[in-house]
Amino acid sequence: MRLFGEIAAWATFAVVVGVLSVWPRYEMMDSGAAILTLTFSHAAQRVGECRTLTQEDLNELPPNMRRPSDCPRERNPVHIELRSSGSVIYQDLLTPSGVWSDGKVNIYKRIVIPAGPHELFIGMNDSGGDSGFDFETRARVDLQPGRNLVIRFDELSSGFVIR
Amino acid sequence: MIGRVHSIGRSFYELLRRPLARAFESKQNPLNQLGALTIFFCWIVLVSGIWLLIFFRTSVSAAFESVEYLTHEQWYLGGVMRSLHRYASDALIITILLHVIKEFIFNRYRLNRWFNWVTGIPLVWMIFALGITGYWLVWDQLAQYVAISTAELLDALPIFTDSMAGNFMSDELLSNRFFTLMAFIHLIGLPIFLVFGIWLHVFRLNGPRINPPRRLMAGALLCMLLLSVIYPAISHDKANLAMAPQALRFDWFYLHVYPLIQRWSPGWVWILLVGISVVLTIAPWAPPAKKTTVAVVDLDNCNGCKRCADDCPFGAIEMIPRTDGTNYTHQASVTDDLCISCGICVGACPTATPFRSKSALVPGIDLPNRSAASIRQDIVDQAETPSDDPRVMIFGCRDDRQTEIVRKAGGNVVTVRCMAHLQPSYLDFVLSRGHADGVMLLGCENGNCDYRLGADWTEARIARVRDPWLRKRTDTTKIAMGWLAPWANIANPVKRVGAFRDALRVTEGDT
Ligand code: HEM
Ligand code: SF4
Ligand code: SF4
């Protein structure tokens, strides 16, 4: 009798362990959806122009601090916009990191969009003001369901890479 | 308020305890061995993990295939080991959860136990970190999901400047370095911390239960083995960073908070996790428990025999060099912060015998608010209270509901703090002086004693295997041990007393 009870208890335990280790399934997203992952870090342009120091300026500085030009450290915020077939699906204004706002901005964003063909546009402004985008890229993609399309910014070629 | 929460918790606990109490005797009951069972599952995880390690390849490209090899080519051993590794890890989440709940609802986390409680919390963090890094190493789609979500979680902390999640964007960009780091954390770093953490968790206790009884170990191992053979653990498809996994077979034991990372945000998940940990950490003092008067040593009666120190469940007694100039080398000394007035030391002290003349019943160690002398007085008083024949003297633990029921039913009850508070010579005293015809001990069952070792020491002293033992002349058939689950609303204890009385009647009839 005891043995039977023990077996029943351990069997129940095994079922609980076995079941909850795989079930219920976790549905991450709709089966007809795909993901755009926007991820990169970028140092925006500095807020102002560098100023060439005059001889008087230099004389005022201690010898170890003398340098030909004085640049503001602060960088512009980065405006980023992502459009699909004309409509904006993501946009944000990101402030640079660091106490002096002189660091890079880090972007990591997952955007769920329907699978299928998309006319993607990505633009980034890092020079401040309303002067339009400093960088922009367009791409035609046909996303299969579950596809994770990554959009990065390549500093070497100064352009977006979509793949 | 908190007492109410405890008592509601205990009612739910009863639902689980009752069926299990039918299947297992109390010492074998998994609910009375939760800490030890957790450690036993850790052993299974460790041993199976070593087997996996032999075949595992710690590189992004080879990890998945090496696990596949174990699972399918070497299914008869490697596959079973893999499944054991997974299922034992899952099982121990259940035992930890129950362990925490049980300590909580039985109010065993305050006073001196705050230390066990607080040191338990980092153990949970370590166990989860182990589980998460473990799933990561398989490098299948679930691993991919876990890796990216964990990276998102870590990115929410202001520690790293570059985005960690950004590392997981394409198979080419993913570096082996990162993967090797995970392997190091899972295989070496965390296990070392965990072993140290478990040691810290129990080292202050006297004789912590590290291993469950053999039969329970066998049951647990067989259970895990059969599950592994019948339903082996398998991987998802290999990770492919160009695709996002859609529906995953999900290990809810380890990954239950993960869906919240996307549903809420990583920041809120941190707030939740840290919040729970903080609430748990301050729980022992919210509100602080009332401290009762601690055990007090009387040097004139202490001969430095060390029995009290050996028996104190919480290591609250230290033997220090003698301070009163007598010829004994040592004396007992109580660390007040560790003592919770269980009286077990009094039950261990050879000087706590009721046969001493009344004025002088001052043992080497005693509880000021429930002295050895007051227990003897209660026995004498109860002996004079009329009762059914044969007369049964019942000893019950303080606070226990069972004791109350028996008392209300007119039993001759003497309460002690813990069954092991009663030095065995008291039993001899009751029987040899004719204060009763039989003695019934209504103590808390083994593994469920508020003072941990009450049932162990009482049984051992009466079985004459642990000092101070019951005198040879005492007839043990006249002593009944009615171990009960504390607070439980079970088989009427009055009936047990009645049954014992019947048994006494039979033996008396024989003589
Ligand atoms: C890996 C996880 C854990 C393991 C292996 C473990 C193991 C143990 C063991 C072996 C004991 C000694 C039991 C005895 O002999 O009386 C114990 C006691 C205790 N544990 Fe844990 N434990 C774990 C986690 C926790 C957690 C998370 C908490 C609470 C937050 C906790 C709270 C306690 C308390 C309060 C005691 C003292 C029990 C008593 O004195 O009755 N433990 N644990
Ligand atoms: S009363 Fe209990 S906790 Fe205190 S010293 Fe004695 S045995 Fe230890
Ligand atoms: S058991 Fe009694 S006599 Fe022995 S050391 Fe402890 S207090 Fe002293």
C-alpha cells in the first residue's frame, strides 16, 4: 500500500516536471510576422565647429594643454526614422551617452512587421537641425514569416547595411 | 497580519501534505526533506553534467552538433544523461519553491534563522543563472531566444555601453569568445559559487540534513531516470540568427519571466526580480519576531560535559574554558542571538533530573520561563488530577494544536517547549513514582519539528543510543510516541491516547 502511494507520488512529480519543461508552448509572435532588428552604435557629429586657437589663446593655456584647435565635446542627438512603403514604422530621437553627451548612441530595437514585400526606407540625421537625413538607404525586401532582418550602420562605408 | 498569511499558507500546504503523508512515513516524506532533496537533485545535475561536459564542444559552430550527438547517437547514455541533467534541474526548482514556502508558513525564517533565510536568496539567483546559461549552451532556437532576451535584459542595466543584444544579429558576427564565456560561467564559475553558497546556507545549523534518507534518494533517482528514458529531452532546430524563433517548447521552471521581457520591458522585469528579492530579504524583520528569554547556564551545576552543546540544533552553545576556578576544564556558554529557547539543551543535561530534591532542581542549563522544576511541578499536579484508568501522562509541545485538543478532552497534559526539552529521566520519574501508568509523547514529526531535531534526539534517547539515555529499568512499552505533523488537522489525537490506554490495559492484564 505504502509502495503504491510512493509510486503514485513520484509519478505525479515526474509528470509535473516533464510537462512544465516543454509545455505550454510559448508563441513569440504571430505566424505571419517578421522582425526588423535595428542595432548599431554611432557617434554623431559634434554640436559646433572646431575653432582654431589664436596665439593669445595659446599663451593663456598651461603648456601641457596647448593644442591647435578647440572643439566642443558635445554631440548632436541622433534622429532615426524607419518607413515601410511610405509610412513611418519607427522613429526616435536618441541622446548621446556620457555625462557630457559626447559618447555614441546605442540603438537596439526589435520591430515586428507583417511578413511579405516591403519597401524599406531608413534615414538618420546626426548633424542636428531640420536639414533632412544625413544618411539614408532604401531597400526592397520580401520577408518570409519569422525572418529576422537586421539593419546596421556601417561606419566604414558610412551607410546602412540591411540583411 | 503576517500570522494570518502563515495560517492561510498552512491550509494550502495541508492539501499537499495529507496525500503525501499517506504515501510516505514522516521521515521519508519529501516535504520533510526539501532542503536535502534539493541538494540530492544538485548531485544528479552535477554527475550528469560531467558526462555532458566530456562530449560538449564550446564553440558556436560545434556546440549544437555535440549535443545532438549525445542526444541521438549516444541516446542510451548521453541522451539519458542529458535528460537527467535537465529534469533534475527542473525538479529542484519545485523543491526549492516548496522549501521556501514551508519555512515561511511555519514561521521558520525569523530570529536566529534569518541567516539561513537570507543566505538562501542568492542561491536562487545562482540556480536561475545556471539554468539560463545552460539553455544557452545548446545553441538551438530556444538558446537563441534565451541569448537574445538575456542580452536585452542585461542591456537594461547601466553597466555595458555597447549593446550586448547587438552581438546576436548574425551568425558571422557572433564571436566564440562570448560563447566560451557562457560556458565558463555555467561549467565552472557558478557551480563553485553554488557549493560555497549552500555551505554558507547551512553551516550554522547543527547537523543539517544534507542527504535525504536512502529510500527517498532511490525514489527520486528512479523517478528522474524513468522520465528521462520515457520522455528524453531534445533540442529545437539549430539556432539561425537570420530567423526569429516563433513557437518554442518552453521550460517554464527557468524561463517563466522571459515572456515579460518583451511584453513589459527589461527594466520592469528587473524591478520585479529585485523587488521580490528585497521583500524576501527583509521578511525576517517584517515585523521582527518577539524574542523569548534564552537558556541560562548555572555554573554551580554545570560539569562541562558538553552534551547541551552537542544537542543544540542551532549551535547556540559554546564550550568555553572554566571561569569559576573549579576543577572542571570547560563550561557551557549560550550565544543569546542564536538561542530560540527550545529547551533541547535542558533535555540533554544530565543534571536536569527530577529525582533531585525539590529545592535543588536547578540544572546546569535551564529556561527561565519554563524551568525544569516547573515541569516537575506540573507532573505532580497532573498526577493528582483524576483521570481514566490506566492513567496516561501526556507530554505535548508548546503551541501545538494537537496538545490543545487532548487537553480539552480532559487528558493529563504537561507542555514542554519541544519533546527533546524533556530529559528522559522525567519519563522514568513519571512511571517509577507511579504518577501515571503510561506516558504518551505528542511531539512534532521527524523533519517537521520547529526546533529541527526534537524528534531525532527524543527517539535516540529513548532507544538508549544517545546521551542522556532512558534508564534500563524503564519499560519502554509504557511509552508511546505519537509523532504528529504540527498544526495539521489530522486523525484525532484523543483517539491515539485512547488506543494507547487500551494497549496499556492489555499489557497490565497480562501481568
Ligand atoms: C539551492 C537552494 C537551497 C538548498 C540546497 C537549501 C538547503 C537547505 C538545507 C539542507 C537546510 C537544512 C535543513 C535542516 O537540516 O533543517 C536548509 C535550511 C533552511 N533553508 Fe534552505 N536551501 C535552499 C534555498 C533556500 C531558500 C531560497 C530559502 C529562503 C529564502 C531557504 C531558507 C532556509 C531556512 C530558513 C532554513 C532553516 C530551516 C530550519 O532551521 O528549520 N533555503 N536549506
Ligand atoms: S534553548 Fe535550544 S536554542 Fe537555546 S541553547 Fe538550548 S538547545 Fe540551543
Ligand atoms: S549538559 Fe549541562 S552539565 Fe553538561 S555542559 Fe551543558 S549545562 Fe553543563
